[in-house]
Amino acid sequence: MTRAVTPSRSRAQARSQRRWRRYLADERAEAAMYRSLARRRHGEEREILLALADAEGRHERHWLDLLGDEVGRPLRPALRTQFLGLLARWFGSVFVLALIQRAEARSPYSKDPDATPKMAADEQMHEEIVRALAERGRNRLSGSFRAAVFGANDGLVSNLSLILGVGASGVSSHVILVTGVAGLFAGALSMGAGEYVSVHSQRELLEASRPNPEVLKIIPDLGVDNNELALLYRAHGMSEEQARKRADLVLGEGTADTSVILDQPSDVSHEEIGTGMGAALSSFCFFASGAIIPIFPYIFGMSGMTAVFTAAGLVGVSLLGTGAVVGLLSGASPAKRALRQLAIGYGAAAATYLLGMLFGTEVH
């Protein structure tokens, strides 16, 4: 006797099939996205991305098997997945990998009874793999990105605070404009000078930590049984046993490569630090690019509260942008980072505006 299919069961099956089709569309789009990224990579990174695409293909086959003859017409993937696919084709950068990392973290498979535990584990592992790939890009641009974000953010907040504080005291728009321009150059020059000194100091500290190559000349004169070479290795962090074995290797038969004494790694290279002048120019430009935004209304002849609200609005949009970029690259929520950046910037500006009003009232 054949059991009749009830309307409620039929509706539940239809809902499941719609969900499976949506998953199928997303898996196909994600596989295409990884292949697009792979076309812009070489070597190991390319192989990893292609392997991720193959994994998404295995997930695709799971949903195809469940749907059977009910696959129907292909659905469009989720808007988020479509957007990531476009970015992967156009840019293929660390920003895209950071976005994909967040997308993989939101996989619904762990809570879906129709997805296998292996598929849920795959998606969780994909998040970690993409995080590792994005980390490579983050490391490559960490220095320049830090200078760009913090320089521009300092320019935005400090100059907005300056012109609002001065403007609240009741001075003319011309005085506010001159103050803003002076604040731009003063801050940019200060940032540039500080970065120049910072980079030079770091390079000098790094140079001071490098072993003296002249020490190679005295190695043959050291005693084999009791020598300071083992003490040198212990000073570099080796255990007593490791230091003794390495010293014996260098001094044992005199055939070992004595250059190993100079192979102590450094966490930061000169190339990663950059040059003092390059860092100074970058900091100057980034600060100035942020500091000019709040004085735009005064440059174009605005005055009063119209200029204040326009400056605050322009800076607010810029702070949201820098905060969102920081969030994307750090793998955190872009919205939260953007709002945090906005709150900090507006908080500093509001405090100086109130102080300006206070001093302006006292003067009058």
C-alpha cells in the first residue's frame, strides 16, 4: 500500500529543495571565485586556490545527488557571493581574500541537517586556509597600510578638531581656513619628521644587533675544550647542549662552514623597514590627504554652521571608509570597525568644539 504524500510533507520537501538549489548555486559561484583568484596567482598559492575550488565542486555534487531529477533551472547565487565573485575577477587582492574569509565563517552547513559533518568541517577549514592566504598579503602591506591608515586618520581627526575648536570660539571663516591650512602643514611635517626619526632609529637598532663579521678571524684561536663560542650561542638563546654541539661543529675539524656563526636571523629586515625619507614622504602625504578634507568647505567659501556640518559630514564618510578597510583587512566586521572609527573621531572633535565654545564665551 502506497502512503499518500500529505500537503504539509510536500511543502516541507519543496522548501528543502529550494534550500538545496540555493546551496548548489552558491557552491558553483564559490568554485568559480576561487578559480578566478587562482588565475592571478602563481606557484603554491595557485595550487591551494584550485584545490579549494575542487572542494567546492565536491559539495556541489552532494546537492546535485540530493536534488536528483529536481535540479530545475540554475538559481542565482546569493548577492554576497556574486559580489565576491566580481571582486575576485577584477582585483584578486588581499581585500578579496579577507572578504572570502568572513564569508566562509558564515557557512550554514554546521546547522543544516542535510549537509554532512565533513562538509561543515571543510567549510571551517576553508576559513582557516583563506585566513592564512590573506595573512601573506597582510604581512606584505602591513607597513605601508599602517602608515596610510593612521596618517590619514590622524589628519582627519586632528584637523577637524582644530577647526571646530577654533570656529566655536567665534572667529571668522578666514581665520578658520588659515588655522586649518597651518594645522595641515604642521601636522604633516611633524608626522614626516617623526616617521623619519623612527625608521632611522629602528635601522640603527637593527644594525647594532647584527653580529660583528670580524669575529670570524678569531675562531681558529679559540680552544676546542673550553671556548667562548658556546657561550656566544647560549647568549643567542640556545640551550647549553645545543650551543656545545654547534661550537663543536664549527671547531671540530676546521672544515665546517664558519659563516654559520653569522646566521642569526633577524625578525625585521632593512627592506621591510624601508628608508627614512620614503617613510617621511609617505606619512606627510597621508596626513595631508586626511587633513585637507575638513577644510574643503572653507576653501570653497562656506561659513557658519553650514561649513561645520559639511566638514563633519565629509570627515565622517572618510572615517567610515578607513574603519571599514581596517575591518576588512583584519578579518573583523567592517561595520563595527567603521562605526568605532567614526565614534572616536567625532568624540575628539566634539570635545574640542565644546572647549572652543567655552573659551570663546570667556573671551567675550
